[in-house]
Amino acid sequence: MLLVVDVGNTHITLGVFDGKELKATFRATAKQPRTSDEYGIQLCDMLMHRGFDVKDIEDVIVSSVVPDVMHSLGSAIIKYFHVKPIVPSTLDMGLKINTEHPKEIGPDRIVDAVAAYEKYGGPVIVVDFGTATTYDIVTADGVFEGGVISPGIRTSARALWGGAAMLPEIEIRKPESVVAKETVSSMQGGLVFGYIGQTEYIVNKLKAAGYPDAKVIATGGLGNIIVPETDVIDIYDPMLTLEGLRMIYEKHKKAEK
């Protein structure tokens, strides 16, 4: 079996694949620093709790946008799983990167782009609703053209209540009406309706930049708040990043033969 690990700014998301089948997913916080032993024990406990034997994990692939995590996490995988983790940023991931500084592109964006292009074809716009929200274009012939990065909806919310002394911390959800009668639903409306507007505007601008027929694929945990409220998203695929890691792993193994 293959263990795929996506280290984001807020969460570490993991998936176990048996061939192409995603058997289970897990999530842990990425905010708290951990030693290699803490990571190793946590990973083993999560797997065993779901009925997996650690010995069944034959390979591990890790994508991370948090460099400080990689040393402890990589050491944990070697120590507890007895395999050296594969890091996608060191591999040919099958897309041409047409940006000024390709090495600056976050591996999560490339992994999402690989998965969206492989699953849905191109041209495709990939929207990942996470700590940051990214909007990226992949052309019909598999060229990653770059895109837009904006603050994620939860990041925006924290800035709002963190920067204004009289505004409370709130649950992020769509209020019943855009005409709010009190502070909490006023904030919820600003965040959610504002983010719907941002999503529609940026997607439409990307299409107008030369990709009018691009499919729009969304992923990321916060997408379930925005996607049902707009018709500019064609497909919401919450497992897109994990699928992308599996695809990159399979390309890597095929290239080795």
C-alpha cells in the first residue's frame, strides 16, 4: 500500500491507497512542532486505529509547503516505516511549468494541477480553498501557466477578528440573509458572500485571459462552503491533492522501470 502525505499550513492530510483505490484518509494539525518520534507514533496509531498494519505500507510520498516540518516527518517515516519518503518537488511531475520562477511554485499547486489535468483534461482552472486560496491554469497541452493566490476564507476571518477589538471570533457559514441585523451574521455575510464574489470574479477573469472553455475544478476543505453557492465551479473534488500524489508516485515508479 501507498501512504500519501500532504503537509499544508494548517493541516496534514494523509491517504492510504491500495492501487488506485483510496482506502482511508486522516487529518492532523500542522501547527504544533513535533519530534520524529511524535510524528512516527501518531502516524502508526492513526493507521492501526483504522485497521491497517504499518508493515503493509510499502512506499510514502510527501508534499509539503512547510519546510520546517520535513526533517522530523521524513525522519519519522524512515524510522517507523523503514522507507525513504518520495518528495514530488524532486521529480518530473509531467507538466511543463511556464512561470518566471518555477521553483517558487508551491508543490501543492503542482500536485493539484497534475491531478486535475490527468482526471479532467485541459484547459482546466484549479481552485484550492485552503489557508491560501489558489487559482491556477493548465492549458490543453499540459502547460502550467500560473495564476492567482489570495488569502483563504479562514485566514481572512482571523485577520478580521484579530485586527478589530470589538469583533468576535465566529463560525464561518453563510447567513440566512445578506441583510444582517447583528454583528455575527454581518461578519459571516461579509466573509462568505465576499468570497463567493471573489471566486466568481477571478475565475471569470482567468477565462477571459484566453481560456473561455476551461473546466473549473475546486478542492480544499473550505470549498464546501463556497462551491454550493456559485455556478462557476464545475466539479468539487475534495480528494484531488491525494489523488495527485498517487498519480505522481505512479509516474515515478513507471520511470524507474
